[in-house]
Amino acid sequence: MNYSHFDKYLKKAMKYDFLSNYYKYSDPTLFITYYQKHLHYMQKALTPTSRSYEDREQPMMRILHASPGASSVDVYLNGRRTIRNLTFKQETDYIPLKEEGRYRIDIYPAGQTDKPLLTEDVQLEANRKYTSAVVGTPNDLDLILIADNSSTPEGETKVRFIHLSPNAPAVDIAAKNGDVVFSNISFKEITDYLGLTPMPLDVEVRAAGTDKVVLDVPPVRLRPNRAYTIYAVGLLNGNPPLEALISQD
């Protein structure tokens, strides 16, 4: 790894981290602007310049905070803070990593480094995209590694569903007032992608094997050459409430 390259961009990332933190409560616009710059330079710091990597694509990973009731968190990757102050329902952009292999992910309460809430090792492969989701209740956190795949046949689209509500029962995903598309999906379960012709998608989440709707998913227009994930997050009949997040992979 080129450490002069790493140090150069790490210093810039630290500078913008300081600035974003300074404006966090006084100027939300500047806070967002500087935080985005912080992420940009963290990504550049983690991007290799050595020619040994030029012929293969790096693994990429994004982080999703899907633990209802958990505080905002900082995410450390191999001992370095990569994401700061990630709140419930927030999902980062994909972060390019330097190489395939094993990575340690530490999740801390935002601004703290005494004791991680969660530590997991994940194995990442080159040419792959992943989502690491922090799930479960604050007293029973877990991290699941989700393999993403954004490729589609030309002009087509696809969608999948991931159950991340810790107290919701197994569910079916169905066309609104219509047939079941995905059946009997339990907590932490990930469906396969379903290939579709680009179209408006209007689905609902039902208690598995019944017609009881537990969640209405906002309508979304599936566009060509894109892949989508629908997450169910939050708590059934609780706070924060059960809701759907729609993400492009």
C-alpha cells in the first residue's frame, strides 16, 4: 500500500471530519457538506494506487443501521473510523476497499471508543459489492453481511426483500391485493432477486400465510438496468414503527 497516498487523504478526511463536527448543530448545510467531503477522502485513502490492483476491481461495502432503538454509531474498519454518526435507517454509499480478504468491523456508540457495541470479521471478495447491516435490538445486536448484485440483463430490472425487523413474524410479500411474490421470510432472511420488466411496483407485506397486511410499501417505479432491495425495518406495533426502506444496489 502507498502510505504517502494514504496519509495525504487521511489528513484531509480528518480535517473535514473536524469541520463537520464543528457545524453539526449550528449549520446543518455545512455539516452535510463537510461530512460528505470526509467520506470522499476516506474512500480515496482506502483506494490503492499500486499497479498490482489495476487488473482487478476492489470489493465495495456499504453500511446500513437497521437496529431500532439503538443510538447513532461510528463504524471502524480494521481499527480506523470510516463512518461517523450513522443513525437508524441511514445507509452509506458504497466504500471501495483496498483489496479482498478479511476485514474487522467495530461498531461503537457515536463519539465513543471505550467498548464496541459489536465486533465482527467479514470475508470480502474482489469484484463484489456488499451491505453490512447492523440489526437486532440494542441489547442483542448482530451484523449480517449481504452480497449485493446490481447486474441485470439489458433493459431489465430486479428486486429483492430483506426482513430486518427483530419482532415481526415471518412475512409474505405480495402484490397489493394480489398474489404472493416472496413467501415465509423470517427475520434476517434475504430473498433472491426477482427479475422484472421495468414497471411501477406496488406491494404489501403480510403476516406469512395470511391476508393480514402488516406493512404497506410505498409505490416505487423500477427503472431499467437497476437492482433494488426493499428492507423491512423498525418494530411491529412498536416505536420506531415498522416501515419499508427502498435502496438501489
